[in-house]
Amino acid sequence: MFEKNLEIAFLLDFYGDILTQRKKDALDFYYNDDMSLSEIAEEMSISRQGVRDIIKKAEEELFFYEEKLGLARKFKNAQSHAKKALALCEAEEVSDTVKNEIRKLIESVG
């Protein structure tokens, strides 16, 4: 459950501006501000069930956007390659082989 919460929060960072303000606010309250459905309902002046419905629909949209665009996946991949490149650069003696490996990592990000 915790991993799903982190994933939704991460996707919200990438695709939140595509959502309607209402959906974005509901997700932000729920995942980033850790508010309960009742607290969000009071804040948004709707029912608790209404909040739940908005959150579920917004989550589905975020997963849809990630499936189609893959921006979060690409970002994580780029981070991974950058960490590997950094580790290679920190080696005391950098050979031509290592330099080529760094070049490949960086090129694979683009």
C-alpha cells in the first residue's frame, strides 16, 4: 500500500497539471497532505463518497497517462543511468573503456 501511495504521489508530480484542478486538489490532499476522506470532503464541500470517486478516477487517469507517455518511467531510467555514470566517473583511474561506458549510458537516456 505504501509503495502505491509513493507511486501515485510520483505520478502526480509528472501529470498533475493535466488533471482538472478538482482532481489534482483531491489527490494532493490525500497523498501529499495525508488528509482523510472526511477532511477532504469538508474542505471541498462534497460527500466522503464523492471524494473517494474523484480520487479513484484521478488515479486511473494518472496510470493511463503513464501507460501512454511513460514520462515517470523514463525519468527513473535516466536517474539510474546518471547514478551509474557518476559512480564510473568517481573511479580513481578512468580508462577509455570506462569513458565509452559513460558515453553509452548518457546516450541511452536521450
